[in-house]
Amino acid sequence: MSFIMENYSMILAMMATGVVGGILAGLLGVGGGIVIVPVLFFLYQGLGVSADTAMLVATATSLATIIPTSISSIRAHKAKGNVDFDLLKRWGFFIFLGVMIGSFVVTRVDGQWLTLLFGIIATLSALNMLLGKKDSMFKSLPGHAGQGVMATCVGFFSSMVGIGGGTLTVPMLTFCNYPAHRAVGTAAAVGLIISLPAALTMLVFGDSPIDSPYGTVGLVNLIGAACIIPLTVLFAPVGAGLAHRLDAAKLKKVFAVVLIFTGIKMLYQVLG
């Protein structure tokens, strides 16, 4: 009880992160990690944690929160027939390979490199939301070798910055003339392949920095995960319901602008 009283502001902030992450995931179809990582990054710094440690813990904690939300999302998309299991069979090993390499790198590198990488990915993702063309750049997916490279990159970069499958998988697939709804549904399954082994690797093999926030095991902040997970799962359907009543396309552009500023701020913190 004394811990709750002493850290109520942090707990409330974590819970708010779960609510916002869940609503945006359902409303805009964006992965919760793209919201959770920067919020935790700045939140932890506000609690006196160094920027390097904040990024490491935010990355690992975000991946832990993606596990249950991915399972929930897979069930919903599978019921609608939007999960391409044939593609997952081709991509699964390569995603896992990329995840294991990326997760190992996270446990060994300085947090500023992760901040730099997230800033770049967030900014590019936001620009794609704002400027992305509706027409596909390619007529179809490449051959097995090309798809192996794509899948390995998805696993590697996603695990490095704490995001699920949607941020990178959906644009990659849609650029190759892949149906958008199946891309989103399949990306949910990719998110589970990424988040489960990545979070476990960072939990077991990560060394908690000295200034880690209270409740951190390895690189995963268990208190943050416990606060965020139930609210993300609870509010994702709320966001999905709002999507039918609000102009999600316009809201997505507003979110993209916010994400650009967030990405630039993270880049400035490293390079400024």
C-alpha cells in the first residue's frame, strides 16, 4: 500500500498509457508499441531515470504488453479470415531469427542507439501515414529469398525498438499489392512472433541498469506491464467501435503529425 501511495502518479500515468494505446490501436490500426514506447521513454525520464535506461526499459516493457494484445487481435482477425497462415509459415522462421538477433543486440547496446533508431522509424512511419500512396509499388511479393529478407528485417527492427508487427509489416505487404485487411490481420500474428521471444529474452538475459525504475526485472518493468496490459486489451475494442463513428482517416493524419514531432524530439535528444 505504501508503494502505491508513493508512486501513484507513475501508476496513473502507466494506466493512462494503456488506455491511450488501446484506443489508438483499435481506432487507427496502429500498433500499441508505437504509442507506448515514446510515452514510457519520456515518463521514465520524468521520474529521474537516465535517457539510455529509459529507452531500454521502455522497449522491453512495450514488447511485454504486446503479447496479450496480439493474441486478442489474432482471434478477432482469424474469425474474419484475415490471417494468412501460409505467409506466416514462410515468414515465421525468418521473423524469429531477426527477433533473436535484435533482442540480443538490445541487451548489449547503449540506449541512445535504440532512441535514434526509434526516432527514425517513427518519423518514416508517420510520413507514410501522411504521404503514402494508395497504389502499390510492386505487383506482388518477391520470391522466397526476398520474403526471407523482409521477414528478418521486420523481426530485427521491431524487436530493437519495442513495436509489434503492424508498423513495418503492413506497409511492406501493401507495397507489394497485398490486400490491406489481410495485411493488418496477418501483422497481428507477426506481432506475437516478435513480442513473445523478444520480451522473454530481455527479461531473462537483460541486465537491469542501476537507475532502472522500481519493479524492473531484466529490462522489463513488470509494474508498467501490469498497469498497461489490462487497459490496452480493454480499450482496443472501444477504439475499434469509435472507428465506425469517427473519421479515422483524418484522425490518423493528426496522429501522424504528433508522431513526427515525437520522432523528431527523440532524434534531437540523441543528436542535439
